[in-house]
Amino acid sequence: MTPHEVKEYFKTGYKFRKETAMSPNTLTNWVKCGYVPFKSQKKLEQLTDGKLKAVWDEKEPYFSPAK
């Protein structure tokens, strides 16, 4: 998933904060970086019942998904 997909799904920082317990600044940082960390994608996939899908992105430098 991309930061823009997350932003589009939640619409507002308030809704993002309320439903994820993450700061709206987190979403802003994801937009600036151009990716959502894979661990956060997995959490968002669960919270949205699969409406947002976790996808490994090569831009992420710190985490490698289990194969």
C-alpha cells in the first residue's frame, strides 16, 4: 500500500488517529518518505479487514519480510 492509499482511505488525520492509535504526523512522514513501513502495513491491513493490502516495497531499508 502507498501512503496516498492510506490517506485516501482514512480521509482525515482525526479518523486515522482514532482508528489506528497512530499520530497523524506518522501519515505525513510516510507521505514525505514515499512508503509505509511493512510492519505498519500489516497492522493497517488487519485494522481495515483487508481493504488496504500490505505489499513489500523495496524502498524500505530496515525490514525484510519473512519468506
